[in-house]
Amino acid sequence: MRIILGGISQEQNTFSPVLTAVDDFESRYLLRGQEVLDRLASTGSEIAGAMCSSQEEKVELIPTLWGQAVTAGLIRRDAYAQLKSELMQRIRAAGDFDGIYLCLHGATSAEGEPDVAGDLIAEARSIAGKRPVAASLDMHANITQRMIEHATVLVGYHRCPHTDQFETGYRAVQLLVAAIRGDVKPVIAYRRIPLLHAPEVGGTDQGPLAELLQEVLRAEAVPGILHVAIYPVQPWLDVPELGTCAVVVADDRPDLAREHAGCLARLTWQRRHELVARLVPVREAIHRAASMDSGPVVFSDAGDNPGGGGTGDSTAILRGLLETGIPCSALLTIVDPEAVTQAIAAGIGSEITLDIGGKIDIVFGRPVRVTGRVRTIFDGEFVYKSAALRGSRGNMGRTVVLQIDKISVVLAERSVIHVDPVTYESVGLDVGGARIVQAKSMMGFTAAYAPIAREIIWVATPGLTTSDYGRLPFRVAPRPLFPVDEVPDEAVLALSS
């Protein structure tokens, strides 16, 4: 049995001004042929899970092309055309096959194509004919009608932080193989919920999504059900089918799939008020951290999360520290290629005055003028250690540490997914010895930081990943949409239809 493997994976923030080019994929992952398997075999990724499952099932995986970039704005039209064309050419050139497995994200948009996952699944279907097509998806995928129509199987993460990527890829190939053999006949049902959750309360270890996850697992234990997932969606997408979704894959039982999808949708809607964030103002968070006798107190820079499409250059917490004048040791990160170049030119040990940050997102941010000492110069490459991205490569570009009294600012050329203390440790900073540590992440960071944090505070910082969705210029997304709008009872009743 031969299964083709490939995909294009990126989470979009359509409000971001930073378009995604091919080199943004190359700076993280743009792998071809055997390189896909060789580079990802030792990671905790879906592809590593797919490899494990295929070995157990004695299935040959045929790698084609797989690309992944850090969350940003829309993929450029020319970049998407190039990547899609190469992926499909490689699939067509792979020879005889029994099924296709696409490792996707599901919240990917390009210029002129709001539903990249649906587009790729539909194109794969045109090549596969009646042969099964499976796709694995991030928990924050935006499920579309096109994805449902053309996929044989959709398998999504259950957990946030995303510690079950390996298991998701493993399960996707397991179900794909069963479909190829005729052991199961997958059918998919979904229900869209007019809801945007706040990622700050979107963890599955505790809270409303933790309880909903238990309902998901109970549903998966029902005879005849193959897979269940709730997709609380990447909320910073202005696309036509935006919304949280409940998806159920059943074995030749569309009625069973519809019943459980409707039930999960209603249960999710009932918890909607618990899925609204309660954030702490910047100055209040700083005073709270300063009042403690030790740290680290981890600040979630909620409004500027590169993992959700934030530009990484918010200065809100730095500005708050400077304006309050409280002498706390703090570790911060700011993306600013211009300041990096100036600091490198000055050299290690030099004192330099710079305007840093607030140059990419000029809607929510502005630069801060600081004077500090250039402490470290680094090439910016590191390997993640935490479960969510274990073994994956990060690349901040050229990076410097600027020391401003007790504040250590990691100035980088590029955004990275900031879920791991290694982003500080890689430049020689001691996370455990700091009073305040900024994590430019909303939820993914908790898996790695919770065991070492004295406290975690979700801070009300402005930016492109704000959960105050009324501040964002939605134009295409379906309305009404909670919590931006009041949603009439009819929309809730429709969830059971």
C-alpha cells in the first residue's frame, strides 16, 4: 500500500500587514521528497506520527512537498501559486498510490484564496478520484463546506497547548489506511457555531474547553464514531465561513455523525460566556509581579502573539516597565530588524540609543526610545524543547540582547512561535532568575512555562491578536458573531438542525 504525503501549513491573521512569501516558508520548513521524513522523524509533529502509524501498518509513505511558516498575513498570490503548483506536480508524479494524506493547518488564507486547506483538499481529490483523501488539522482550523465535501477523513488536534500533534498524524493515517482497506466507510458531519472564543481561556487542561474535551472523548467512545473534534477557530480571520465548528467522523452513519455534531455545537454555545477573556491592564500586572518576593511571573502578551499573526513588535510591556519605573528584572522580546542592524554595527559592549519596536504594526503600536548596552549577538537559530514543538527548528534571524538597566530585550529580525523558554535560553538568559518574563503567546506557552512560573498573568496589551474583537475591521466574516454581536435565538436553535 502506498500513501502520498504532503501539505502547506500556516495559520493566517488576515488583519496583519505582513504578507507571507516563499522565503518565509524556507526560513522554517520547506521540505521536498525524502527530506520531509528525514527532517521531521524525530519531532513531535503530525508527520512523525504519520510515519509511526505507516510503519506499524506496513504502508509506504511517499513524501512530496511540505511547507510550514510562522503565522503572519495572507500568503502572497504568487507564493501560493508556486507552492500549490509544485505540491500537485509532485503528487501527480508520485506514480501509483492508494490514498493521499495532507498535513495542513486549516486556517490558511492567500491573496485571492480565503480557504487554502479546502482548495488543496479539493485539488487532491481531483487527482485521487475515488481513492481516500485524509487531512490533519490544527485545533484552530476554520472548517469549510469545501473541506467537508472533498475529504474522506478530517482529523484535528484535541489539545491546547498542542501537545497531541504526533497522535493526530498517527490517527489520520490509521483511519486513512482503514478506509483504503474498506474496513470503514467514513462520513463527516459538522455544525458551525457563530462564536469566536478568546484564546486566553482556550486551554484544554482546565476551564470550559477542558470540559468540552471530555464530551469529545465520550462521543469518540460511541460505537460507530471514528473521530470527533471541536475547532474553536483562529479568530483573526476575515473569511466567509468563519466560526467555531464541531466535526464528527462516523463509520457509514451520517445520522449518528449529525446527531453528535449538533449536540457538541449546542454544548459549546452554552459555554460561550465563559470563552470571553478577562485580561489584566499592563500597569496592574507589573505592580502585581513587583509585589511578589520571587519570580518568574510570566506575562502573556495577549495582543501581540506571533503564533496568532501578531507582528512581534509591540512595546506595550516595555513601555509600562519604563513608565512605572519599578526596578524589576524582566525578559522581553521585540521584533525590529532596523534596531538589530544598528546594535550589531555598534558591537558587543557598546552603549547605544535606539527607537525600538512599533514599526510593523503601526495601528496598535509605536516605537520606544531606549538607551542600553549590547550584551549578545546571536544567529537566531534554535531547537524547541517543549512538547508542542519538540525538535522543531526556530529562526529569529539575526538577534541581539539589549540590556536596559534590569530589562533584557531580545531584539530579533523575525517573529517566531514563542511557546518555549528556549527563545531566551538560546541567547544566554536565565528565565528562572527573572521577575517578569514576557511570552508572546496566548495559550501555547503554558505547557512549558507553567511548571516554572510563580504566576501567569494574561495582560491586556493592544495588537493584531487582541481578543477584543470589536476593535478589528471584520468585513467578510458572517454576522452576527458572538461576542462581537448579540446573536439571536434562531441562530442557536439552528445548531440542532
